Amino acid sequence: MDQAEFSLDDVSLRLDPDHGPGGEPLERRAIQLGLRGRALRKLNDEHLVGVEDVSSIVAANRGVAREALMTPSERVYPVAASTRARLGM
């Protein structure tokens, strides 16, 4: 998506508290993007393949031991110092 194709008013960014698979709070923050207007239409019309509600799967596995829970491995995404300062990271 070319930045010139939509207004910055169409995108909002928040850093929210993050939680682990068991619901425990984590020290890190989670990025939450809000899309509206043209940015949202472009995502829906050109990029979104499908949406699946996995609430029942999550609820059914809530009691599974952490060792048995399969979660994707994560790595820190490199962020420029100027961007970190701007986002208050």
C-alpha cells in the first residue's frame, strides 16, 4: 500500500499492554493499528483473504499446560532510535 494512497487520518497506532498465552501481563507492549476510510477499504478489497473466529478453540485450550501450548517463536523487530523516541518506546 503506497503511503500516498491514503491519509494519515485513516491510520492510528497505539502501544497497548501485551499478555502471554495464559493471560499473564508481559513487560513488552503490543502494537495495535486502527484502520478506517480508504486504508480499511484497501485492506478489505485487495489484501484480506479471510477472517476466522477462533474464540472456541482458545476457550477449549485455556487450561492446557503452557509447555503443551504451541505458539510462534518471536523475535524483536529492529526499530530505528528516532522511531523508538517518537513512539515512546
